[in-house]
Amino acid sequence: MVPKKQLALADRLFWVFTSFLTVYSAFAGRYSIALTTGVIMVTAFAIIRLDDAFDSEVLHFFRYWYQPITYTFFYESVCSLNHFMIPHNLDPFFQHLDRMLFGMQPSVEMARRISAKPVAEFMYIFYFSYYLLIPLLGFSLYCGRRRLFPGFLLRVSAVFYVCYVFFALLPVIGPDTMGVAPPPGYIFHDIMAFIYKHGEIGGGSFPSSHVAVALTVTLVAARYRPRMFRYFFLPDVILLSIATVYLRYHYVVDVFAGIATTFVILALIDRLEKQTGDILT
């Protein structure tokens, strides 16, 4: 699929998701979210039209990056809506699934059995690395191989939006509902505590978007940046996935669901691209 078609498909996914969020938040009585999402939609439409009309590097940048810029707002919005359909948290069910699969709660027992602060800090570093993955690979492609960026954007946005729909519908908070605090660490422990205090709404646990998006970026890197894949993204996604459970941010079933979500969505996109006969490498 040529870059313009990939970019156009990513736009369509954006319109579908934002339309869902606007209507869903309005029905939930969260009119500020509906209004803000509407403003974002109008702004995105204007950026696309202006970029089509004028040859400006500034417009090109926002044309390619307007979706990643809005990911955080959408995350906080859907998590704040997740009790509209189901008024109670579903954490007991997911705790039961983990216990049924492992005979214990891995999100509690892992850090309890390996409780050294240096180990915890090591895990916090990799958990934090999630916030660097999209800029790292994204700017690498945008600045060096821009024709490949739309394929990256399409895949990351699709995975995010599917996860966000789950977050809006399923109120799953995570292992901290069991009353066990994350293990202590050092600097990166404090960084993550600050991020979660000021930016975490609660409820975006299933599936793990940390794992789903990190895996998506890793698989795109395997195709477009193989050296970065081997030496950074592959070890990072493995350790990040372990860290999500060790640090008590996610249940193991959240991780499994994040992996499954990624492979299903990327398989659908790959199939669509094969049908067009225009896959870029």
C-alpha cells in the first residue's frame, strides 16, 4: 500500500474512533470530552486540507504527527468513561483468571519473591522506556525514510484505538486494587510515581496498551529498522512486558491480551496491504 493510501486509512481510523468517542462521551454526560474531541476533529480536518493546499514543512509535520499528539488526551478520556456501561470494576474477574492460570497472583508474587530495589529500578527503567518508543522509531522514519512513516502511523494508531475502545467499555483498574503497592526503587520509581499521580486516570488495564503498542513498534522496527530491532526494541519489549507485571501495573492476562490484540490488528493490516500489492520495505 503506497504511503498516501496508508495515511488516508490512518485518517479514516481516526475519524471512526473520534466519532465513537464523541457520541459515547455525550451519552455518558461528559460533554467536555465530546466538545474537546469535536475540536480536535475539526483541527485535524483543517491540518489535512491545509497540507494538501500548501507545501509547508510545518504543515507536513502536523499532518503526520497530529494523531500521536492526541494519544494521551484520548487515553485519559476513555479511562474516565469506563464506568458508563459497567458501573463496577471487573478486577476480581481478571484476578481470578490469573490465579486460575498460575495458582497465584503473579503481579503480587513476582516482586515479593525478588524484592531488591536495584531489580525494581531496572524494571522501572524499561517500563518508562515505553514513552520513548514512538518518538524514537517515529522520528527515525520521519527524518530518514519518510515514505515508511505512514505504515508505522497506521499500525500504531490502529492498536491504540482498539485498546482505547476496550478501556472505555471495560473498567479494569489493575493489580493495585488488591491493596499492594508497587515495589520501591530509586529515580525511575519516582518518575513513574509522578507520571501516574498526574496523568493516570485508572481503568486502562485490559488489554495492556503498554505491551500492545511496544510490540507494535518493535514489529515495525523489525521490518523498517532491523538493527534497531535487534539491539534495542526486541530486548526492550521483552523486559517491558515483564516489568508491567513485576511492578503491579497489569495482570498477566492483560499482557496476553495486548500481545493478541497486536498480532490480530497487524495481520489484518498486512492482509489489506498484500491485497493492494504495494507493500513498502
